[in-house]
Amino acid sequence: MKKTLFVRIALICAALSIGPLTAWASDSDQATPQPEGTPAPPALLPGMAGPLAFSAKPLSYDVPHLGTVYLTGVASGLGFWQAHPLPGDQIWEGDVSNGQVMVNKPDGFFQFFAQAGAYSLPALGALYFPATHAIGDFYTAFPQGFLKLQPTDSFSIMGGKLPTLIGAEYTFTFENMNVERGLLWNQENAVNTGLQANYTIGPVALSFSWNNGFYSGKYSWLTGLAAWTIDSANILTFVGGGNTSETTISSIATPVFQNNSSIFNLIYTHTDGGWTIVPYIQVTHVPEIHKIGALESANTYGAAVLVNYHFADDSEVAGVPLGGFSLPVRLEFIGSTGSNSGGAPNLLYGPSSKAFSITVTPTYQYSIFFVRPEFSFVSAFNPTNGLAFGSDGQETTQTRLLAEAGVIF
């Protein structure tokens, strides 16, 4: 049975050009628990903000001496046009956005989750890294995977490549309301290698993690989350974390200023019928550290609201909902402090720059198939000369028209 299972996984990976991600019972990547009853520690599947959803009846295999193992996945592609591309970007771009499979065992004392495949990480106002580069420059073709020990219903310990506790948006496109991650997400880490403990007591869920921050390889970050389920429709979450030491490690996955920062989120989640509304605020702080080029300290401060309305669709096949139409919208504002003359780190479009964004992503899912066009607009204010948009960094706005389509099972 084990050999047959792994052969099937390999064949599906090849058919999807390596790929999937899952949401049928997921919360592992999610900073805010799902507002359904008492919050639980992060589950083994990627967090899903909607509107996309995995099958309510995922593929499953009974493995001797192990139990039931579930298989889910995503295969999708995207294409976009953008005004004023950054140096190195193209006006037109087409790429694989997801080609991933996920295998997990979500019950019993010993549990595990493994995710493998290709992905791209589109984000507003930032350079686009195609899937071929993202795998090598960020989290490899095995971006997330961990073991979990669950000795009691209220306590668990996880170890491996974990989704971050920070923020209100997830790492991969299929997990989020919008295809592109937002301006606030650009200040956050995404995948942490380390250990995490989770505990629930009544309506309160707590998580604490010791990890390598922005995938630095140095285990000097501490992060924590406290979520209070006020009632079935409302959750309030506080998240905080930061580097406990000064590090000079720098790479595409490890921006040196952000990796030396501390970050805090206050996130409110409200659900009501077809509505999901998630306003949140975020503050980051980078201290004065001369050896990394931060000659004075600097902060970012931001606020965003993510709104989705799902139009009711009760159709189903063999008891599995077919999905329907949704309309997610995201609004954001972020600002930074510091001065060029004082040698403050650049955390946005130069010290003391600010930016606003709007993203609209109409989404339609039918069974395992989905399509979602997207409009996004970013406007930068008070940018440092040469650090905004366009080939010379002089443009203050960027518009993107994007579409993503694929299958999710």
C-alpha cells in the first residue's frame, strides 16, 4: 500500500507539473483561526482565506500501521500586464502560479504534513519572481513540511518548515482572497523553519514559535499568537515577533532589514452569511544597526481591510459543493519613517515614503476548476528619487491586469 501511494503521488506531481495546496480543513498557514466554534491549534493543511476551496471529499488512502493519509493539490497558471515595470520585470508575463501536491495525516498522536512542487509569489509593487526562480531563491521545491505531536486535544508541538504566524495573508496564491499578496505582506516573513507549540483554553488559542525568521538559517526569531473567539462570527487576534539578535545574513528570501525587525499585528475577523471582513493593522520596527547599513532606526505602519462576498450557490455533485462566484476586495495603506540624510533603512520606496493600494479579484469556482481575473493599483507617495516604479524609478503608480486559472482538489 505504501509503495502504491507514493507511486500515485509521483504520477500526480508529474501530471500537474508538480503541484497542489489544500483547504478543506486547514489552518496551518493561517494567522487567524476560522470563525467556527472554539479556535483550535493550527491544523496540518494550508490556511485558506477563501474564496477558493479544496474538495470536501479529498483523496484518501489507508496506510497500514499509519492510518488514513490525505492527498490534495493545486495546478494553476497566471498571466498579467503591468504598467511601469520595475527593472528586470516585463510588461507582459505568463507563468505557473501553483503546481503543488500536499500529503497529510491530521489525526492521532503522530501527525505530519508535506507540500512539494512549483510556485510563484506575486506581490503588489514588487519585482515578480517566476516559478523557476522562486523555487531556487526562496523555499525550494519542498516549501513546507513538518511533523506534529498531539498528546492532548488542547496541546500540540510542531517542527519543520512551518507557515508563519505573522500577518493576515498567506504565502501561496490559492490560499488568499487575492492572487497577489499585498503591501503589508511585503514586510512579513512567510516560511519559518523551527519549532511551534500550540495550546487552547476555552475560546482562546495560543501559539509560540522559535524559528529562523525570514528563512535566514539562524534560529534567533521568536513569534507568538493569541486568538480570542468572541463568538461564532467574530475573532480578535494579536500576533507579535522579532529577531532576538543582530544578523548580517542577506538574500532574496532574507531581506537584511526586515530580518532584523520586530513586527506586530492586530487582526479582526468577521463573518456573516456570504460576507468575510478582515481589517487589520501592522507595525514594524528596525533598530539602528550600523553593520547592516541601518544608521538610524525606522518603522513601518500600515492598515488594510480584506473583504469578500460569496454569492450563494447550493449546487453540488455527489454531496460535494461546486463552489460559485465571489468578489474579494483589498484596500491598504502603509507608511515608513526615517530620513535619507540620517541613513535610515529603506523599507518601502525610500525612507518616509508611503503607498496606497486597491485590489479587486472576481472569482468563480466550479467543482475543481477556478478562474479569477484581477485588477490592482499601487500609488507611492514621497518616494526617494529612483526607488519607485518604471525603468528609472521615477514613476509613482503601477497598475496590473492579471488572470489566474487552474484546478484545486
